[in-house]
Amino acid sequence: METYYGIEAATGAALEGEFEITQPSMVGEVMERAQEAFNAYQSISADKKGDFLIAIAEEIEAMGDILVHRAMAESGLPEGRIIGERGRTMNQLRLFGAVAKKGEWVEAAIDTADANRKPFPKPDLRKQLEPLGPVIVFGASNFPLAYSAAGGDTASALASGCAVIVKAHPAHPGTSQLVADAICKAADRTGMPKNIYQHVHGTGFELAQELVKHPLTKAVGFTGSFVGGKALYDIANQRDEPIPVFAEMGSVNPVLIFPETLKQKAAEWGNTYAGSITLGSGQFCTNPGLIVAIKSNGLNEFTDSLLESLGTITSQQMLHDGISNAFNEGKAKLKSDGIVEVIYAKDEENNRLGGPCVAKVDGTKFLQNPTLQKELFGPYSLIVACESADEMLAVIRSFEGQLTGTMIIENEELNNYGAHFKALKNAVGRIIFNGVPTGVEVATSMNHGGPFPATTDSRYSAVGADAIKRFARPVSYQNCPSSLLPLPLQNENLNGIYRKVNGELSNASIPF
Amino acid sequence: METYYGIEAATGAALEGEFEITQPSMVGEVMERAQEAFNAYQSISADKKGDFLIAIAEEIEAMGDILVHRAMAESGLPEGRIIGERGRTMNQLRLFGAVAKKGEWVEAAIDTADANRKPFPKPDLRKQLEPLGPVIVFGASNFPLAYSAAGGDTASALASGCAVIVKAHPAHPGTSQLVADAICKAADRTGMPKNIYQHVHGTGFELAQELVKHPLTKAVGFTGSFVGGKALYDIANQRDEPIPVFAEMGSVNPVLIFPETLKQKAAEWGNTYAGSITLGSGQFCTNPGLIVAIKSNGLNEFTDSLLESLGTITSQQMLHDGISNAFNEGKAKLKSDGIVEVIYAKDEENNRLGGPCVAKVDGTKFLQNPTLQKELFGPYSLIVACESADEMLAVIRSFEGQLTGTMIIENEELNNYGAHFKALKNAVGRIIFNGVPTGVEVATSMNHGGPFPATTDSRYSAVGADAIKRFARPVSYQNCPSSLLPLPLQNENLNGIYRKVNGELSNASIPF
């Protein structure tokens, strides 16, 4: 039996507990168990599935400090952040529990029969979304709770009716295992099929690869680096039966600051952005890595204020040595490459701390060097100083797909920058006005996604109630006996959900 | 200038008219024009876009017999079918025109701000679906009108706000060109941006490949063979920026006939299926290519009736020589391979006619030979005779992804075959009871799609109002000034559309 153990982020020391590594050769058994569980789960009511999700939240909460302390040790994140993230995780589980129970997410559509229609009788036709099958979820290093064992991908996939196999992120095996145990407890307590949720550990890429390759796997959820997400995406597309991969791979989240704001509020925004860049040691997928503005006194004032505020912020622990090493190497490379001018770099003696870094470059140079758009994961941001509004527009039009884009702009100058707004909107999943991109609201109206390479499928969000749609497909029932129809498609509309009835939304039963 | 011409399906003779072939080297210019048109189209109101689609229907209708006769000549399809298909095409255009005008398809979601929320103020967040960008549509040989120049893919992509480039199917260049001219006329008449619709001709694969590869291309719609669809899908996934491909690649559309029906109504269903198998010379993607039942006197009676009825049906013209040659070769191979027993094969002297063919095989042999699941495009069906209900279940579980699955079953035996129902449902996009799979209703509740290899993305339908969602992605607006918000997200709900407001569907304006 091969095992590994957790590492304390702050010290690199081994933590208590050994975790068994699942060998790639075991994937077949894992997936067959998942398929069997998926089949059984189809007979469980949506209401019971909702109970299961809510029970997971309860079991996580019931662990109390044990989970909080383990997550702090493995991730290096402070207590407030972990408690906040635990709250977010439980909210997500309860949200998807409610979504499952209500059943409106299936987008039920009913077209009633008309035997007298000419030239052919019109059949009775009913459609709803149904689960794809077993889903592989990869734990994210930067969200040990909210995007890991019981995170948003797991919650939405279980709510949709899929079986879930989580591969724990090796940076927090203990946290992941504690949560996995809570899920299994909740599954037992609410009478779910055995193995509806499975949890595996592994440190290499081969296990991940075998999980994605297995013919019984029907979808993949991933949050992490471009390299990791794209590799899984390619494997999934090269299968005999390609499967959807929803990989959220982060981005540089450009922020545009417009002239009037720079005249009026430069210092204030400089201070605000110092906080956003360093939040969670810059380890959010929505971290603002790019700030674009036209050269002006205001931009100088903004920059001065940003650097001054950064000087007052204590550097934070990074998630694990892989990330802090990459960040430190990235900072060093910025200096040695000399393409950008590093105007702030706090180098910490303890290199597990993320010492913030800010660089500056001209618009022309930025346009000539597409690699400057690549994310340096951590508390880093690049200021792009443009000669003119036209150059600023060219810079925006050069953006790769992004999770977010932000406009810091005064009302009176909105009309001058319509083209900038449109160009930014076309590149992003979410556009923010006069705020910071960090902070991702869990709401129906949230889109946490965006054009490639921010994600592998811009048509879906990873956050909010609609995230459930990633793991479902429509099925139509034509002239189906009512005893075989799924509940949301039956005439009696027991939950009073909205359905498209003969093309119009209605929450009535049929016949009206 | 390289040109080609249309071929009369019935004779192989050249038809009037020469069509200029777009060289692969011209793709860059085509796509830049499309991008420019897409940018301009974003400023056109949804209402005007709807007018455009409705105008296309009018222009097509206005061509009258010229279009009907050309389509008949190029496709070999009879007048009634072409007139019916033209009607379907105009219905689709008007449907998507109405969908665009109403604007409810954007799935608007609004979460209102709460400045007093703790620990952080809640932002104002609004989300809607927006068009992906220029879309390539490939004309389908088997639907010269309904899935070609102004077919369902074009109509839904234009309605969503995308620019469209259609590559005409080389089997009906004249039909395609007539329709393309009608679209351009409609675009002019309704004041649409130049090049919002472009139409190109080509006979080789290279043009298709370059269109899909071009960086400005953002999505692809395709209806046709597995080989063609999969090749485009692979190209799209190997791009630097992978893009979604919705390829509908057909299937064998299995039909299960259960014992009680075979006792009571074998002859009647045999007769009905003779009609379904030969409809349009078997050239529908929903053609029933597989009939599965348990060995019995009833199955023999069904088979006798099927063959007898086939004997009374006049063979019809196939679409083009490529298809009729492949069908004739496929029939010959069935006999020479000897895996199945050919029990009916009408061989026509004029081999452009599709002489129906029926074969038979044991369940065991079927399970041993997965290639028997491959579609033979044309009026062909394979009867799989099983030893038992268990073997029948194993056969169903072996199915690849299918557009449709059909159950011919009496109410009194429904309870005996729950496992068969579930297994079939998991393999298909649409499940039909006591009917035929041919005939695809244009309705919201229609799913014309299904698990791979029936399509490349089981999460979307190619038919019905929801087909528009293939070409759109969500965009969130956070604290966006109302002057920049798209109409469906503004407080005033001018069209009275349903929106998710703070998580609940409502057609009211805000504040309530």
C-alpha cells in the first residue's frame, strides 16, 4: 500500500495522518462502483437528493475546529479565511440542496398533443435535463473547501443526479479526507446508494489521466492551472467517446482605469487595489493581474498610492511550496527578462510568504509581447501605460479570454468609451464597474467562467445555481405513459415549478 | 476563377448555373468580414434581428416554384417533400424571429444590491446569454432547405446575434445559392450589416478545415456523417483556442418491440415500420435502423408484415451518387460478410433508387459484433432477435449514443420492462412510445440531439427554440450603469419577459 501525507504550508513539515494512494490500475473498479451507484441514484427522489446535500453541510459544520485547523495547516490560509470559506461551502451545498428539491433547474418543457392537427397529429412531447453519469472532480489547491471534496463542482454534480469521484488535491489530503468522511456519513444517514461519492488520493498525473480516460466517466470538473486543465481537456477529447470538461483555469482579470477617475480618485483606487492584489496572497482566480490606463498624472498618483499601500500590507503565507517557488521564480524572471519595469517587489526572507510585486510596461511593448498576458499566480499585477485611448482600445482587443474585466470609470465619461466597454465585454465572463474582481458572489446571476483560456467551455458558469447545467443533458419523452414520466414532467405540477408549456412559461398544472 | 455546377440527382446530368468556389486562401478575408459584421450586428436591436429572420422566410416564399424545382432536381426528393421542407424552414425562421424579438431566451437573471449586507455589501449583479461570434454552418445533403443555407443552424445563430458563414453542400449548390440570395435580399431590406450572412462554395475538405481553423471562428454547426462531423470536431479541439462544435451525426435509432404488442398488433406495426424505414428513401437522421425484440411467433408475424408492406412501396431516388453508391455497397457487403442474414433486398436496375433492405441477426451475434451498430444510410433496418428479456436488456445496454429510441409496448407490460426503459433512455436524446422516430416536431420540448456519437455535444438540441443556446454564453454585469445594460437586464421589463429576480422567476419590472 503506497501512502503519502499532508505538509504544513508554513514550515514544510509532515503533518499527522497517512493517506492511501489509489493506483491507476484501480480506476476500473472505482468507475464500475460509480456507475452502479449512478444507476441506483436515479431511483432516489430529487427531494432526498436535496436532503443528502443539506446533510453534507451539517456534517461539515459538526466537525468544528478539527476541519478548520487542518485546513489552516495544509493551506497556510488564516483562520478567518478558512471559516469564511467553510461558510461559503455550506451555503453552496444548501443552495444546490434547495435547487435539487425544487426541481425547476431541469428546464421542463411540455407541448401537449393535438390529434386533429393537419397534416400530421401533434404528439405529446416533454423534455427535461437529466444527469450525464459519473463525474470526476479535481480538488483545487486555492480553495481547500469551496472547490474541493465538497465544493461547488461536487455539490452541483450530486444535485443534478450524477455520481461523483473526487481526486483530492495533494496539497491538502487531510482536509479533503475529513470532508470526504463527512460526505460518506451524510450519504449513509440519508440512505444514499453506496459509492455515490468516492474519494481518491494520488500525487502523479497518471491517476488523473486514467480517471478521465475511463469509458464510464461522463464529465470532468476542474479548477486550477492552464497546463493541468488543458491536459485533461485534451485527454477527454481524444477518447473514443469525447466527454465535456469544465476546466476553470484562471486569468489575469484586466482592470481598466479611465482618465476622469484618475483625475478625481486616483489615490483612493490605488489603496483599494493594493488590498485586492494581495487578498489571499493573490491566490484567487479573479486576482487583478493587469491594470490598464492612459499615461497621466493621475496614473502616477494611482501608482504611488498603490505602492504606498502595498508597503503597509503584511505578506501572507502561500498555499504550498510549488506555488511559492513558481511565484518567486516568476518575480526573478520579470527582472532578468527586462521587458517590464519592476517598480515594487517585496522579497521576503521566508520565501513561503508571497511578497507582492508590481511591474509597469508601455502599451506598445505590451502589444508586442503576448506572453505578458500570462498569469503569474500570486500577489502580482502589471500596469500597462498607454499613449492614448486608441492604444488602450488596441490593448483591450488583444486580451485573451478572461474570467473578469473591470472598468473604473466616472459616469460623465461613459459615453467616450463605448468601444472599450464592448471590446472588454467580448473578452470576459463578468464585467465589473467601479469595484474589484476578487469576491465572487454565489448567485444565479453570477457567471464564473469566460472565453478560452479562462475556461474550456464558455457556455457554463462554475459558480451559482446554473453551474448544475454543466452536468446534465436534455431528454425528450414522446407520447410517454405518465407512470414513466419524471416528476417535473407530469401533469400535476406538485412543486409548482415553472415549465415551458406550449412555448410559454407557466407554473400551473395541466390541463390548466 | 474555379467553378463547379449542380448535378441532377435522377440522371447525373449537369444542371444550369456555375458556382464560384471559394479558395481556402480566401478564408481570412471571409472571416474578417464576418467579424466586422458581428461587431455591427451587436448594435442592432433584437427586434430588428427578428424582422430580419421573418424577412428571410418571406423572401424564400417569394421565390415560389423556382426554388422548389431546383431543390427537387438537385436532391431527387419529390415535390411534396420539398414543399413540406420549405414550410418547415419558414416556420423555423419565423420561430427564431419570434424568439429573438421576445428576448426571453437570454435567461436573464438579476440579483439586486444590498448595501447593508454583512460582512460585505451585496453588489447588483445581472446576467444574460450573449452571442459567441462568427459561426460556420455546413449545409446538410439530406435537408437542402431545413438544414442548409437558411436552415435551423443559420436561423438560431442569426437569432442569437452571431454572424453566419454557410458552406453550401456540394450536392445542391443551386438550391443553396438561391436561398443565400434570398437571405442577402432580406438583410438589405431590413438594414442588417453587410456580410452578416456569407455563403461559400467548395467541393473539398480543405475549405471546411480552414473555416473551422480560423481564429475568428467561434462555433460550428454541422449535420451529416460521423466521419465528417468528427473530423471537424477534432480540428476545432486542436486549435490554440478550442471552439464548440455542434455536429449532429445521425444514429441507428433503435426500436424495441415488446412481447404483448407482438401478440396483439404485430402486423399493424410491421406495416407502419415499412413506411418509416423507407420515408424519404431512409435518408433521415432518425431513420429506424435497428429493431429489437424477443424471438416469438409475433416477431415472425411482424417481420412478414414488414416485408410484405415493403414489397408494395416504390423505391425512391436517393440524394446523390455518393449516397446511393455507399448504400448499394453497404447492401452488397451485408451479403458478402454473412454476419447478418439479409431477408429482404430490393435491387433496382437504376441504382440511384434506394431499394429497401432488411436483415436479421441473433442477439448473441449482435453483441459480439459492435460494427452492426454502424449506420447504413438509406432504407435499411436490422432486426435483432433476442433469446430472452435479459438478452434484450444486454443488447440495449450495448447501444452507442443515439438521437432516438422507441418502445412499442402495451400498458399492461410496462411494469415488466422498467430496466429496459431506463437503459434505453440513458442512451438516447428522445424516447418515443408506440410511434416512429421519423418526424421531428419543431417545439421547445423537442430534443434533437443525444450522447456521442449521435452528436458531439449531448447538452444541446439542434431542433426547437432551445437550439439557439448552442451559440451563446453567459455574461455577468456587476454594478453596471443602467445605460450600458442590455435591454433584457434593465429594470423596466419592456417585453414582460420572465427573468430570475433574486432567484425566482418573475415577469415584473424592478422594483416590483
